[in-house]
Amino acid sequence: MTREYKSFINRPFLFLCFMNFLINIVFNMTSPIIPRYAISLGASATISGVLAGIFSITALIVRPFSGALADNVNKKLMIAGGVTLMALGSFGMTMTSSIPVMMLMRIVQGTGFCLNGTVIISAAIAFMPQDRIGEGISYFSLASVISQSIGPAISLELGGRYGYKPMLLVIGSLAAVCAVLISVVPYEGREREPLRLRPFKLELNSLFAKKLLPYTLFVGLFSFCNSQISNFLSLRCDEAGITGYSIYFTINAVALFAVKAIGGKLIDSKGLSFVLLPAYLSTAAAMFFIGKANSLGFVLAASVFMAIGIGFGQPGIQAECVKQMGQSQRGLATSMYYLGCDFFQGIGPVVGGSITDATGSYANNYFAACALMIFGFVSYSIFAAAKNRAARGSSTESVI
């Protein structure tokens, strides 16, 4: 019989938060060093961007299938398989200096991360109070916030000091630890799931939800900006002669922690538009500040504005996707949300590297990202106004 949870303080939810932290720290330790590693091997900015972005492009391809699997396969096995692939990809990159082989290993990593990202939040939603999903998603994502505060700083510091291959070996070992942890800890499903695959048809409506496509776009814009931070911030600061920039991640994480602690309640009580429109403007300001930065102060100010934007925008859109699809299709809702993240996270480094090669400055990446967020603000305003007008004429459609 299905159990209803009235509190977030329950063992399955807390364990999944811990696993989410470990999985995200593997990701956040990997992303910042990949472009630097590629450039150290003689790659151009464009090629290093492709190497960084192919991770998310892979996840984009795999994501629709992961959503269908998350609704039909034992989630513990999916998480174990995903982190195993992430470990294999990291170990593989320590054994080669070939860019094509590294791309193959990034594809392996991307497949694993995609499986984890879809299933772990889908599993966690089952252990949340169902009238507080926005709040629960905000709390759950705090694990990734903590990983963001320490992962990039650790990998950039140790990678620069001891080399990138030893750092990748450490990252692969951490992913392997995740696989062991999820394998030995009993899985407490909301409903005990069989270890085998339940029979189901892989149809178009189990892979895509047309009504969520606008939200896929809206959340993707934030991921484009995130990709500029994770892949090019260190290079932009080097270009501007700014030192000590790794503190960006720590300040950003502290601010994100504070924003998400209050953002979830606002999402559930005030609605998506109340948090999303300010989120676009705040993220646009962050991109502008980094583009104009000539001192560490600009970078630190950007870290706070970025926290406000991401902390309000992404959980709000994710909660809306789940509410639109319902509990029985939370895997599909999650995969549609991450489709936007994957696509824009994937093309972001490629576009950013191309802009740098064409203009000779990393600053222009951030000015382009700023313009994209203004576009998001205008586009969502039009979308929300149209949806609210339609809702006034139909009692069955809720106002956002």
C-alpha cells in the first residue's frame, strides 16, 4: 500500500539527498578541468568546448529513454548502473591523451549522468509531501549546491597542482564508491519495485510530453548560462587578470543555499511567474557582470545574482513539470525538464568556444548569455499571459 509522507525527514529521502550530493560532486569536479585538460593537450577553444559539451549532448539523446525507464524499472538498479558508467568514463580518460578517445569516454560519462539525474529526483519525489513538491525539490537540490561549493574549487586546485589525470582518477574512484553505496544499502521504494523490467511499450507519448516543451526551453536558458560558468569562468578570469576566482563557487553555493531555503515555499504559495521572471533578470545581471569584470568584485557580485536566478528559476520550472504530469509520470516529467538542461548545457560550451574563437575574447560569451536571458524574460512573459488568458475561459486549467 502506498505510503504518504508528511515530512521531509524520512530515511529514503535523506539517503537519496546524500546520493545526489555524491553524484553531483563527481560532475562538478569533472566539468571545470575538462576544457583546461583539452587545451593542455593542444586543442583549440572550440574543440575543448565540444569535448565539454558532448557530455550533455549525450545526455540529451539518452534522456527521453531514461524517463520511460524511470517509470518502469527498479530505481536502485538504474542509479547503480549510472554511477558505474560515470566511473568507467573517468577511468578511461586517465588512460589516453587522444581527444577522440576522450570524447568517447565523455559519452560514457554522459550516459551515466543522464540515468542518474532522471531517476534520482523521480525517486525522491515519491518521498515528499505531495502538496509541497516545489519546496521538496528545492531542499533536494541543496545537495547539488553543496557539491558546487567544493567540487570545482577542489578539482581546479588539485588538478593544477598535481595534474589532470590524477584528478580524473580520484573522480572515477569517487563514482565507484557511489556504485558500492547504492548497491549495499537497502532500497525502500514507495511501492516495492521488481528487480526486473516491467513489460511496457516504448511509445512516443512515453518519451515526450508536448505540453512541457515550453518549460523545456525556459529551463534550458539557465543551463546555457551555467555552462558558461562551469566551462569558461576560469579562462575568462585568466583573460582579465583576475586571481582568486575559485571563491566564486563557494559564495555562489552559500547564496544558493539561502535562496533555495525560501524559494521552495514561494514556488508553492505564489506560483511560477512570481519566481521565474525575477530569476531571468538576476541571471542576466550575473552574465553581464562577468562579461564586464576587471576585478574580483564583479565576479563575486555575479555569483550572488546567479544564485538568485538559478535558485528561483530551476526548481520552479521542475516543480511545474511534475505538477503538470502527475505522480504516475514523474519520470517523464523529470526527463522533459532535463532535456532542456542537457541541450543548452551541451551547446553552451560549443557556442561559447566558437564565440571566443571568432571574437578573441571570453567576455563576449557572457554578453551573449545576458541577451539570451532577456529573451527568456520576454518569452515567458508572453507565454504566461497567454496561458492565463486561456485559463480565465476554462475552469479546468489552472493559472500559473
